[in-house]
Amino acid sequence: MYLEAVLDMTGGYVLDFSNASFANFFRELNIDIYDIERYPGFGDSKANRIRALWKGGSEVEISASLHALAEYLDARKAAGVSYADITDEQVERIRTISQSLMRTTPEERATSPANDAHATFTTEATLAANKIQIEIHEDIYNHIDQYLANGDYFHAVEESYKLVRESLREKTGSEKATDAFSASNQEKIFGHAPQSAAEKDFYDGVKYLNMSIQFLRNEKAHTPAAPLEPNLALHYISVASLAYDLITRYVSDDVVQKTEELISAKRRSLSASAFYRLFKGGKWLESIDLPDDLNSLSVRKVLKKKWLAEVDFTRSYDHSNIMVMRLEVVADALTKADLDHLLELPTVDAHGNDQEAGMLPFLEYMQQQFPEKMSNKSTTWIEDKLRENET
């Protein structure tokens, strides 16, 4: 993980903190880092305590602690303490990660469906006067577009509701919202049990929304198929899209860890020459069995945001390879701005060695598979790199 590498969390340590100074550092932030009930799991070492905070802490706590760590690094450097392997760019990136965890208002943080850095994807909606334009969740739209194209609104609605209930079944073992939203299933759906009265109200709201899907779908299933007025059908479908969105935002740590381990293991299994032969054109993707959860675009968008925040091209060639392998897995979720951002990241390590490796075949893959996502900057970068390689 990027933060673990920068904070030198090998062997249980975190930077140059002693146990006492580590506890005092977090106490200044009103965080009892050694409270194993508040931040359970992992162990008692300083590195494990901060991992437990990242796992069980709120976004406010994690953001505040990362910002404070960046300030600590700057202060220590100003005092003449040398951190040879930590660059100013890396410290600034810790601040960026800290800022990305903060939501715009306390109310949004209180009612967040999951205070997990992974739970970030929501479909787009815009408002103009009294007209709302809503982007139907892509998983829903891809499932029903054939019915919409044929004007079969009855089955478009029925199938959109069916997809919501199937997602509940996959997550909890039951497609009935009355059963699926039991307290024992809250972590499966939202990532954790409610941590405030406001969050419990939110969970209940999502439950009742899905119960409405359940009963409306039952009504459709027990009546003969009949023409459905298009405007009403689109309202029904928008309800299904919202319900689906709210239960698919969270990506479990198990899925994230398994996916990352599979990608890393794939890279480790290949020599450099074998890797580049398979990586060219994305052929390696055909030889890896990723979790079924990644079939959902919402999951890929969540992973994209996480992985973009963790990209580090300054550690080693192999690590850079793994970074671009991850991004190929979520290539369809990337944007022109994402590609431009990647090209702006530092690639030189603390010893002056350029550790970027794999960017050219990655961008060539993007150009081949998703040409609409290529910006002028990324296209020019490919052209310049190819000319450079010819000389």
C-alpha cells in the first residue's frame, strides 16, 4: 500500500515515533490509538495500530491523522531530520489523500452509507429548473436496454427490479428486503454497523426503499404483462437505479484484497520479458480469474478511485507494473483527466532513478480499446515516447 511504504511501516514501526510519542501524537487529535475496542484487530505495534485506525476509524479521524502526519514530516524536515526516501511530492500526496476523504458537510459525513474509503461511487444527477436528469446506473441500463429499445416498458421495469433483488441475494443470501436488511447483514451491505442514530435512519431508509422494490416487483410478477405508460415506467426504473446504487456502493475489503493479491501474484509469476509480452494489448487479462464482483461497473469505479490514489511510480519497475495492471482492470472506468493525472505523477525515486515502467503499453491499450478516453496529452505522450524509443 502506498501509505505504508511512505510511512515506512515495515517491522511494526511508523517513521521515527517511539511508543510514547506515537500515543501523544494521536492524543493531540483526540484519538486514543491504543483503544482496541474502538479500533479492533491487527495487533499492538505502531504500524498495526494505524492499520486498525484506517480500518475502523471514521473518515474525519483518518483524514485528520493523515494531514497531521504530513505536517509532522514537514516539521521534522525543517528541523533538519533527514527522511532520504520520502520526497516532498509524496508528502503532498498524503495531504491530497487526506482531503479526498473529507466530505463537504458534517451532515453528509453523518449520513454516509459507509464510512469506508471504498464507498464512493454514485450515479450522476443534474437539475435544471424543475427538471431532473438522472443517469440510470449502468448495470441496470445494460440489463434492460433491449426492452427499452423495443418499447417494452413493462419488462424493462420488471427486470430492473429483478436485478436489484438479485444483488441483495448475492450480498446477503436473501432477495427479500425484509430478511436481507437484518442487523447481521448490515456489514455485508454497508461495510459496518450504524455508528450513529442518523446512520441507522439512513440504513432503515435504504431498507424501506428496497422493500418498496420487493412489493412493487411482486405486483408486476403476479399480473399479466400489459403496456406501461413510458413516463411512469421511467420513474419506476429510476427508483430501481437508486436502490441498486445504494446497495452496491460498498466494496468489501475481502474483494479488494483478493483482487490486489491476484494482480500482484500474476506479476510475480512472470519474468520481465514474459510480462511485457502478455501486457501488450491486455492479453494478460485473459489469464487471470478476478472476483465476480468486478463485473459491476460501480465496483470498478470504486476500485479506480482507490487505486488512482495509491499509484506510485517511484518505488521500482515491478511496483510500477502492478500499478498499471490494476488500472487496466478498471480501464473502462478511467477518464481523460485520470490519464492526464497519471502522466503528471513523479517517476524518479529518492536516488535519482526513474522507476516508471509499463506506461507506454498501458496507454497503447487504452488507445486501442477506449480511444474516446484518450486526451491530447496522453496521445502526444505516446507519440513522443515512440519517437524516443526509435532513437
